[in-house]
Amino acid sequence: MPIRVKRALIAVATLAVVLTAFSTGPAHAQKKAKVKQVQGQYLSFDEATSTIKVKEKGKEQVYTVKPEGSILTRTAVKINGHGAKITELPPNSRIILYWMPDEKDPKKRFARTIDAPNIPEDLQEEFDKN
């Protein structure tokens, strides 16, 4: 077999090994959790337990939060479209919350993003229905 053919076969085999390693690595081993959206009324933040309470459709729901850290891992908060801290959320404000199962305990909900938009009064009733 000519040297060029041997080198081509070695290159193809090496590429196959590399692609297999990347496609079956740890990043692909875990299924990516889908982010879900809910609307509700922000009630409170408990700094000691890193949780917030939200009233959704008449029921209180607890979400874990990470108020500090990297933008990739902390709970992002926006008030009227501007970045804010969880402690700046006004109690009883209307929020849109994006959550996913908590990495440490999948039975708990982790609040990935909290948006507190300025909702005009004429649209408030519509927001409250959802």
C-alpha cells in the first residue's frame, strides 16, 4: 500500500476517534434541562436559605436562587429591563420567572432568571390571568 494511502487511513481513523470522544464526552452525557416559564407575584427572599417565595395561581412556590457569582451560574434579575439584585425586587411585584430543576436536588426548582417588568395598568389584568 502506498504511503499516501496509509497516511490518509491513519488521518481518517484519528479523526473518527476524536469525533467519538467529543460526541460521547461528559457534556453530552447529561441531558440539558429545559427552562420553564411562570408568571406570578414575588413575595420574599430568604437570604439564609437562598430561596424566594412566589405566588403562582393562588399557591406559594419556593425557588432556590444563587444571588452572587458568575453570570453563567447565578440567578439573573432584571427590573424594568435593567440588571438588579434579588434584594432590590419590591415585595408583591409581578414577575416572570424562568426556572429549571436544581442541579443539587432535581425535586427543587432553581430560578435562573427573574424579570420584574413595568406592566401598564391596562394590561395588568391580562397579566394576572396567566
